[in-house]
Amino acid sequence: MSLFCFLWMPLFYLFWRSIAVSGTESAGEIWALILGSLVAIIQFLLGSFISPGAFGLSRWFSACVDIVTLPAVIPLLVCFFFFRLRILSGTVNYTNFALLWLIPGAAIRAVSWSAQNDPSLLVLTPILWTAIVVGVPFFITILPRQFKWTLIPKAMAMGMLPFLAATVYWAFFSQKTALGFLLFALTLIPIGISVTVSFYRTCVNS
């Protein structure tokens, strides 16, 4: 399981890069690796910000802040602000940037979590990170911008997905397996559609 946690992010990055229509500039990739490494080291040194309880609300908050939601959302936000501030130029693929950012963190956590040997951490969490960093940009591009009435549903979907992913982790950790699989399936819908569409476009354009 530790090997899965270690390899999932770089392997999925290579897969996504092969089917993505556009990618980050080389400078963006360097920024992603450097900042992702710094954040991963800082978090490792500081430890958890929220002390998780057994199975209650504090465990869900811990999943949001320390494990699932915030680690995946931060690189998307950084990429957005870098693009707005023109630190990154050209066409920027938010998913590429975030996946690269998460590679060092996944490697460090594969080691730090290995002692617990918990599949919720070592297997489920990297997949949930991927679902967030692919799913959130998916909602940005899924519908034409001229349809202004879609802004609110897209904003709600983008806001809910990271917290839904944290709830998936909480459900499996709390041994609510049926609920966990149901929410997990919902979480994977955006990434499933996005990968399918990107793969189809790649096949058509090749």
C-alpha cells in the first residue's frame, strides 16, 4: 500500500499529461515541484493541525484540513493566483500543476503513513486527491461561459467536491462502507468524464 501511495501520483501525472489537450509551461512545472516539496516538508515537520477524534466531527475536520481537502485544493488555488498575477503565462493546465505539486507530498506521506498500514490513507487518499484536482477544473470547462445561469451550479459543484472527498475518507474510516462506496462513486464521476473526454480528443486529434 505504501508503494501505491508513492507511485500513484507520478504515474497518473504521466497518464494525464499524455491525454491532456494543453499543459503547463516548464516554469509552472518547476514552481509546482518546488512549492509542493516545501509545503510537504513543512506539513511533515508541523504535523497535524487538527487532532482527530475517533469517528466524529473532529475526524471529518481532520480529513478536510490535514489529509484530503486542503492538500489538494492548495495547489489549485496557487496555480490560479500565479496565472492571475502573470507568474505563469500561456495556457495553464491546473490539473498538471496540482498533480506535480502533490508528488512530493505523496512520497513523504507514503513513508510517514506506512507504519499505520491504513488503506484509507495509503490507497484511498491519493485517489481522492486526484479526483479533486481533476474534478474541480472539470467543472470550470464543462459548460460554455455564455450560459451565465450555469455559474451558480458550477460554483456549488466545485465547492462541494473537495468536502465530498473528505466525507468519503471519513465514511470508510468510520466503517460506514455502504455510504463510503456511494459517495466515492459520486466523487469519481467528474474525473471519469474528464478522462474519457480527454482520451477521446487525443484519439481524434492523433
